[in-house]
Amino acid sequence: MTKSKCRNRAAGVILLAAVAVTIPCAVAQFPGMPPPKHYAWSDTSLSPDARADMVIKELTLEEKISLLHGNGFSFGMNGSTESNGGAGYSVSIPRVGIPAIQMADSAYGVTRGAASGRYSTALPNNLAAASSWDPQAAFAYGALIGKELREEGYSMSLGGGVNLPREPRNGRTFEYQGEDPLLAGTLVGNFVKGVQSEHIIGDLKHYAINDQESGRNAVNAKIDKRSMRETDLRAFEIALKISDAGAFMCSYNRVNGDFACENSYLLTDVLKKDFHFQGFVLSDWGGTHSTAKASHAGLDQEQPGKGFFGDALKKAVDGGEVSQDEINDHVHRILRAIFATGLFDNPIVKRVPDVEGGYVVAKCIAEKSIVLLKNEHSVLPLEGAGLRSVALIGGHADVGVLTGGGSAQVDPPGGSAVPPPPAGSNPMAAFMRQAWLPSSPLRALAAKLPSVTVSYNSGDDLAATADAAKKANVAIVFAYQWESEGMDLKTLALSDEQNRLIETVAAANPKTIVVIESGSPVTMPWIDKVAGVVEAWYPGIRGAEALADLLTGKVNPSGKLAITFPKSDTDLPHPTIVLPPPTSQQSRPTPGADISSVMAMMAKGLPAFETNYDEKLKVGYKWYDAEKKPVLFPFGFGLSYTTYAYSGLTVKGGESTEVSFTVRNAGKRAGTEIAQVYASLPDAAGEPPKRLVGWTRVELAPGESKKVSIPVDRERLTIYDEASDSWSLIPGSYNVLVGGSSQDLPLHQQLTLP
Ligand code: BGC
């Protein structure tokens, strides 16, 4: 097997090298930027706080307030000349050299390219990338996005989604990083660190408990403090610690009664006080509902309009309802982010993005993200003299790979590879159209297998498909589940047509493999009838090429699930999603409707309905463990073309616990194993059966053994006590468990902590 660039020891270096930036001096400065000038606050030896304070002293109240709100969408609502065409912006103040903050959605790449004729790299979606369990890859992912934002004239990323999938049918699960707070927080933290390494402001969103799209502008998420702090908020806390993110986006929903963007517990008590967040909080688009209440609670910037933080805020200051100090604090946080990320010192310059460099990063990450779920009788990799024909079936595998929709949508170069239905004049319709990237599995696989006949059949005619499948040595069905902001999935099941297609092909050919493109787990009623299953997620602009390398064994799969695949929807903590009553439903604008009327309706605040997260601490694998529900594929699971053996566990307790063990590659191919460490807490802690406390990626040649050591910080073992509002370590007996998935933990050892 040839060595892949992504697999070797220098993978991180290659990824990072591919995104290193050098800004040529001949490039014109981005229009709208003030000319370089030396101000007292240009002194980079001063702290970002000191520099921010110096600027504040120069500003009038009007100028301060101009920083505390947006100025409309690029499409609709008082579009302004300073807009770079992104989701929103705050104005520049050229007099003092403060640049505009130009914001673009950028969860898996820079968005809204089509509207402005720009190209950007569509990376594998976020949940896909989380399957790499690779913080270095997460950094490279963020750094590429930061670089392309800068090249396209933006200075702030609206990415960094880290909501835990209490509801995996949430249409935005593809934008998040899975169900474990340590894994998700670590990866998103590195993503934002990567974005900010390009002197672009990064943000973390959607803060918090924004776990369903149905009725998102009205829903009141009910959840106890301990569960929030140990799970959902823990992910944000870890991500912030790693990244020092410049911004947090508060979410649309209510949490325990108050809208997240005017929730003083979330914004002030937890985020600004306990987490020591020093950046600014901006509202999700249309998520501001008040002036004084939101300002007091800790909202720093309204987006995308100024209904509450424009004239109304000035009036509140003049009337003494909001103090000058409070305004200065909001402004300080925004200016601090501009200085701390280096945006002030590194003005934005537009350039043509490095398309080829983006491909390299996208393919490397896809190779690490795709998860091999089933491989009976080693049906994969596709190799050997007997292999003469492979039939690809369905899922538009002749032309492209699927992407996730909504505000995260990265526009495919050249338009969608599968033509979408016309959007008409309604901007919201374009927002929610399926888009396919031009990365063709058929072409990519045919290129890897030059002496094999690789054919494509759409799967529309079941009899003809069965015939094609029967005639081929191997049949690969491409199944997909599209998701998007603005909707939830009714079920994790594939459509009936796709399930029928898989059953038909499996009946025709015992060597049937299913490749799934999805943003959430899917259920598989046909699992026992197929030989192989590969979860490809939404694999990005070089997804098919990465998939072809994995299917043919050029690359050995290493991805592991960051989210549990349940057997059925009925096994989820909430068998059905709580839907909003009609009065709490956000109406969609009809063609030609004025978006500002929709925004005004949202601003008023729709009547609340409740979703009760009564599974509490039991998110993801913790739920299935505690409820003893068998799953289809557990958290942390993923196969390889080799096998790994674990031995020699030693656990040393102390301020930080040191977990050491040996991993051996017991097979004949080189590979990378993601070795995982879990801990069971003493009974007195009242916790679910176990939690992830560490992991490492181990690269191993055939037959090679490596001893690895994983430090487990004390913090990873603590629990949150609501009564004392503090974290504590419960004395007693801990069980440390080690292995290759949350349900394959061959090594264990007790550890007594005082
Ligand atoms: C989404 C955010 C996004 C914003 C701006 C909202 O609808 O929830 O994630 O950043 O729009 O496009």
C-alpha cells in the first residue's frame, strides 16, 4: 500500500504548510480600510485591553453605539455600502483606525460565494471532521477558513458550532462536533485557534442549548444547571480555553425562561464571570429581544440590525437606564477582539484563494473523517486480480457529493452538480436548497481502478439496478440524508426508496457495500444483509477522491464516530421532536416579502413552548450506557484494514492522572488507531456509567507496538455541585478504561483518589 501524505507522521506539518500565508506586498489594500497610520494604540507592546481603553477614550457615544449593532443583511434590510456581502458587519471608524468587522458564515468553508462570484473551499462538514479526533487537523481546518475569509475581504468567522446533539435529528447536527464535551470542545477550540491564527476574529456558537430547529425562535429549553455545566456548557468552556475566541454568538432559543441573548445566567454569570470570557457576545441573527434587559444581561452586539442596540440604546443611556460603564464594557470587548486577534495590526487584503492548496487540506481531512463501519469478509479494500467490475448505484455518485444547507452552505464551484429546483425570488428558498459538490465518486474510483470496469446506475429502475448489481463483482450503493438549518429530520431513517434500493441490491449481490452521505447518524434496517458500510458524511470538495483512496486501500481508514448511531429513533432520549404550536412557528417569507417584517416578528419574541431535556447528564453514549440500550454503532467506533491490540495498562494518580498502555498493530497494513480513555466515577458522584477523559492518535507500521501516555487532568474527573456553584472531585474508587471505542475497552484498572 502506498503511503498517503495524510497518514504519515508529518501529517500536521503538511496540513499546516498547505495553509501557511504570505501576503505579497504588491496586493492592493481592501477598500474601506483606513490607510496605515501610527496611533498611540498601534503600539503592539501594549496589551489588547490597554489598546482598547485608549481608543474608547477617543470615541463619542454615537461612535460607541455604532459598534454595538449590525447594519442589515447583505440581501435586504438597509444594505449599506460598507458591506462585504457577508451575513453582517459592524462599521469602521476610520478616524481612529478601527476596521469594519466583516462577518461571513464559515462553518465548513466561507459561504455566499455565488452571490459575489467568489470561490472558497468546501471542507468535509464539522461532524465529519470530528471523526478524525485530530486537534491538529481541526487547527488546519480553521486556519484554511481564516485564510480564505481574509482573502475574500472578511475579518470575522461565524463558525465554531459546538452544540451537543441532545437531539441528533436537529437539522444542524452536521455543523457541530459530536456528543462528547471534551472531544467537541477540544476540536472546536482548535478550529477557532486556527481561524484566529490568520488574524480573523473567531466565534463559538450557538450559546446555548440550541438543539432543535423546530420552533427555534420560541422554544424554551428546560435543563438543570448541573447537566448544562457538565455537558453543553463544558464544551464551550473547553473550546474557549483553547482558543481565546474573540466572540460568542448567543442563540435564538430561550433557556429556563429567558431568551439566550438576554439570559444573565448564561452570558454574565457563566460566560463572562466563570469562564473569564474577554471577547464580545453577538446575537444570532434576529435573536435580540430587548435593549436594557439584553445589555444588562451581557449582550454586547445586536445582529444583523439595530432595532434594540441603535437609537433605542442611545435613548436608554440618555435616560440613565443603561450606564456609560456598561456601554464602555461592550465596546471594550469588541475593540479587544480586534486587537487581541491581530486584526488591527494586519489589515485585510483581498487575494485570489489558493484553490489547489485548499484541495490538499480538504482531501487530507476527508481521509481522516470517513468511517468504515462494517467490513464483512474483508469486502474492502477493493483489490485483487479477481476484481473486474464495480457497479456504483444511486446517490448521484456519477456527478458529486452532498453538502449541508442553510447559513453554513458553501456554494459549489460551477453551481450544484445536481441541478436544484429553481428558487424563484425568495431568498429563503435559495438558503435551503440541496447543493452537490462536483467531486464525482464514479470518476474518482474509475481513476483508481484503471483495469476494472466501474459503472453507474441511478437506481431509479429497481429491476435494471438488480441486474447491474448481479453482473458486477462488487456493488456500491450511495445513500444520502440531506439536512439544513431551518429544518429538523423527522427520523434518522433513510427514505423508504433508499432502504428499498439497498435491500434490492443486497439481494442481488452478496458483495454489497453502502456508502452513506449524511450529517447525522442514520438507522440501517438492512445492516445484516450488506457486506460493508462506509460513513462518508458530507465529505467536501475532494470527498470522492478521498473516498476512492479509502475504498481501494491506498489510505487505511482511521476515523471513529463522534456520535452514536442508535438502532432506531425510539431508542433516542426523545422518541419524537417536540414541535411548536402554530402560534410559535416562525413564518417563512413568501416570494418578494420584505425580510425586515420577518425580523420584526422575531424581535417581538414568539410565544414559548417547552422542550424538557430530562435526560440530563445522559447525552449521547452516556444515555445508551445508562439505559442499557444496545446501539447500531457506538461512540468512538470505526474499523481499519488492520487490527490493534491493547496491553500493559498502568494508571498513576496524582494532581493529574497518568494513563499509560501499549498499542500494537496486529495486522499487515500500516494504520492509525484512535486509542480512547474513559473513566467511571465513584457511585457517590451520581454520574452516567462512564465519560471520555482522553485519547490519542497512534500511527503504527505493521507489527509495530508503541507505548503511549495520556495525562488526565483533575478537571476531567470533577462534577458540578449546583448548591455550592462549584466543581469537586468525589473521593473514592475510579475505574479507568482503555480501548478502541466506547464499547470495546479491554483494559481497565481501579484508581483510588482521596
Ligand atoms: C444562524 C447563524 C448564522 C446567522 C448569520 C442564523 O440564522 O443561526 O448560525 O451565523 O444566521 O447568517
